[in-house]
Amino acid sequence: MRSALLLFKYIFQNFYFLTIYLIVCAMQIAACYALFHRMMEMHWLCSVPIATLAGIIPYVGTALGMIGAIDIWNWPVWKAMVVMLLPNLLMSPVYVTVIINLRNARAERRRQEKLARSENKE
């Protein structure tokens, strides 16, 4: 768990990384909004919260953002891929580290519970 915290500390203390990540996430949310509002003809009161939720979910926001950028904003495919995949490429090591550390923490907790149960039986 310590390695994940150190990685988060390194990444989120870097102002430039965080700024770029937030800008690209805002673009993903805007592209998701455009997709829901124009293509699916949702009212803006419905499409704003749905687009925000979809935009902040890592791979869902990327996919919907790419579709919105290509179909609604008429971006070329390569440009949409580069801009929308950027946060996921930057954050993939963090996702993997967090998943591994959560899995290890859960296994350690189960091991401790088993040990406590076996000591209570004796």
C-alpha cells in the first residue's frame, strides 16, 4: 500500500500532470455531453449529469468521448484517439498499482482473520 501512496503523491504533486489530466477529462465530459445531447436528443438537464458521470469513469469516458468527438465535433479519428486516450495512458500505472495493492491488502486481511480464528479456537 505504501508504494501506491508514494505513486499518488508523486503524480498528484506534479502540477502540470494534474492540469493536463483535468483539461482532458473536461474535454471528455464535453464530448460525452455533445454525444448525449445532440446524437441521442436528450434534454440538457439529463445529459449534463449523465455525461459527467460517464466522463469521469476512466474507460467509459474515453470511449464515449471519442465517439462524441468524431461524430459530433467532426474530429479525425487519430486526433480523438490521442486526446481522449491521454489520461488513461498516464493513469494506467496508477490503476494497476491500486488494484494490486487492494488485492494484497484483502489477502492480508483474510490471512489475519484466519489466524485470529485459529487462535480463538485453541
